Amino acid sequence: MSVSLIIKEETFTIISAYAPHVGLGNAEKKSFWESLDKVVRGVEAEGYEGALGGFGFGPKNEEGHSILEFDIAHELVVANSFFKKRDAQLATFHSGGRSTQIDFLLLRKGELRTCRDCKVLPALTCSSQHRLLVMDLVTRGRVGRRVRVVQPRILWKNLYGANAETFRANVVDRLSVEGDNADPTDADQIWNRMASTIRDVAKETLGMAIGSSRAHKSRRESWWLSDDV
């Protein structure tokens, strides 16, 4: 005897078997083991753990088993077997007074949580025999990774040794040339000219860093920033 219990979304099968006792012949014992083997194999074939929920309609034929084997191979699940519904909301095909379930909606196993409901709408037909099978999904748009725009920065860390001397000489020379064309009484103009000249000379002499300091740990520019500075 075998009994199948549907608990939430899982199916449990309990088999009770009365084995032949010692006094019986080998033929009866062989018949018992053959029968038990058939029952167990039938349960294994019905299992399809993970792909099939506990709610279906009618027995499965050979084609139904093929679909489930395909689901197992590709880690899919039959969505309309995970929701308890009336027979009218499970059967998808009606002909000659008979109802069968021949339409299935498949989802990747990891996406089953996005399915909130799956059922047949008896009032809506695709043809005189087919019923419409629908599924309610809750989806969230993928959140794109925010790209931080980082402006190129001057590599002040290179301001030492020969570079420092070159930088100083170039700044002095350029300020001397530009100073001839500037108004010595305009403080803002003098300040802006000096700042622009220092930046331009630094870019040419020390180089530029493109990208964030995290992306270029070896090119960080803050090593020189001490308490004295």
C-alpha cells in the first residue's frame, strides 16, 4: 500500500509493505520483491523533486514524464503545479466531455519566488477547446551600477627630485613671460594667472592620473599630505 501526502509544496509518499515470512516459497518472495520494486520505481518516476509541485491534474503520461525530465535537466519548474486550485483552474483542454492538462508554464527554479499565482481562466478561451493559462509575476528592474565620473588629476606625488626643480623653473619662467601682459593692480587677475600657470606646468611636468584612487592604489596622490604640509 502507498499513500501520497501533499504538504505545502512538497509531496511525500509512504509505502507499507508486508514481506513474505520464512516459511513461504521462493516464488512468493520473488513476486513480493518484484512488486515492491515496481511500486518504488513508480514513486521515483513521480517524484521529480524540485521541478514539480504537489498540485496537478490527472495522471501523467509518457509525454508528461518527458517534460519533467527536460525540466530537471535545465533546472526548470512547472509553475502551474505549485498552486492549489480547483480542477476548472487546472485543466487546460476540454474535448468530448473529458478534461486534461496539456499546457504548462515553466520558470527557472531560482525565479519561482517571483511567481505569485498561476491558473487557468475558465471564462477565457483561446479556442473552443483550449483554456487560457496565465501567470502573475512580480519583477524588479535591474539596478544599474552607478558609474562615478572621475576627473583626471595632477600627480602631485611626483613633485620631488629633478621633477621638482623642473616644475619650479618652468613656473617661474612662464609667470615672468605672462606677467608682462598682465595688469599688476588687478589682484584677481594675478591670482587666477598664477593658479592656471601652476596647474598647466604641473600637468606637463608631473603627469595626470585618470580614474579613482581605489582603481589606482599605486598612483594615489595623498601620500605627501602631512601635518607640516
